[in-house]
Amino acid sequence: MLRDLQTLGRTTPLPPIEVVDVDNDPILARRHGLDVPVLLLDGTVVCRHRLDVPELRRLLR
């Protein structure tokens, strides 16, 4: 997903990306479990497992 975000960032302005290791945080591991990678925007889940480009673009508008 990170690679896809970097590719998308070449054509679409994106906010700063922060990568967090869910496995090293018990709260995040409990919240997201096996649904990683997960992309959040302002604390809201945008997508899980794969980048949903149309949804991310919609939310960025």
C-alpha cells in the first residue's frame, strides 16, 4: 500500500504519510488485527489491505 501511495503522490497531492507498526502497539493490534495494512485519514479508516484510490481521492476533496 505504501508503494501505491507513493505512486499516487506523484499525480495527486497527499497529506504527510506516517507509517506505524501495528504489531508493536497492543491497542492498534487489537483494533486492526489482521486488517493490515490499513490507511487512516484524520483517524478514519479509508481502506484495508489494498489502496482504494477512488475512495481516497473522494475523501481528499
